[in-house]
Amino acid sequence: SKMMLAVGIILFVFKQKKWILKNLPFAKIVAPVLIILMAVLMIPVGQRFSKLIDPRLDIVMDDSFTYDSPLNGLNLRLIQARLGFEILHEQEAWIFGVGSDRSQKLLNQKYIEKGIYTGYKNTDDIGYLDYNFHNQYLETTVRSGIIGLIALLTIIYMVLKTPSKYLFASKWEISLILIFFITESVIERQVGIVYFCIMYAAYFPNLKSINKK
């Protein structure tokens, strides 16, 4: 999320460069604020990347884990992907998925079953419990099956095939968000839902003009 926010600031500055140059006195005030904000955001982002120096991919297929297993942003996502496929196989839910109401519950059960850190009883520490799949494509597949994944890919195709002049954002910006879908369950968050729907809904007001042409 911090990476997306950092990228968003960069895109904003890039798209508003003409306005910034035109309003240079105001920009002189805003620019330092944006630079400071970017610097603050890069601290946690840098810390996350530093943990990937030793990704420990050898533990991804382990049958069990302990509280001190060396999990990081990369191998944890691969383990979550593995657990997602296991859930689909065990529930025989490849076509229609397990349902949005059961997806996280089944994933939590897998965390407990595999011994992935789940915090301490009678404390606010719940470890990795309630961590989603951190991959929107996988999240959609587990929740709604292959049919749901096809629906999501169809939506993406409809957006990308639309002429750029009718879109809320440029196609390379939309493509960047779709890349983030690989590392985050963007639509599962409230902000993610709003963000995605704003871009996608931008397609509909122009349907009449598109059809006329």
C-alpha cells in the first residue's frame, strides 16, 4: 500500500507538471512537502526490500512452520498461493470457488494447520491470521473459482481495449495497478474497491459516444 501511494504521488507530479510549472510560486511550497512525504514513505519500503536479500524460497513447500520461521514478503506470498491451491483442491471448488464468506476462514485454518505464526492467546497479537492472499487474481479464484477469475480478466480486457481518450487514467497507469494485483489483493480493501471502480466506471459514461463511432 505504501508502494502504491508512492507511485501515485509520482504519477500525480508527472501528470500535473504543466500546472506545476505554470503555478511555480505555489509549487515551491508543495514540492518540499511531496519530497518529504516521499522520503518518509521510502523508509518502510526500503525496509521491506532489505528483507528480500535472502528470500528463503527453500521453506515454501515445507509441511509445517514455527513461530520463528523466516517469512518475508516474497516467500509468504508463495506459501499463500500454495495454500490457496490446496484449499481449491480440498474443497473441490475450482469452478465456483469457496465463496467470499469462507475464503478467509479457510485460509486462517490453513495458517493454524501449518503452524504459521498466529500470535498469542489473550493478547491483541494474532500473527498472520486474517492475512489475505496478497494476490488479487488468486483471491478472486479462491473466492469465485475459475468463473470469477474469467469475469475479472474480462473486466480488465474491456478496460484495456477501450481507446485511451475515453479512460479515466492512461493505459500504462492502469497496467501498473494490474501489476500490483500480483502482490496485493487490491480490490478486497475498501480503498482498493473505490480505486478500481473509479477507473472502471470511467468506461461507462462514454459507452454512448463509443457506440456512435
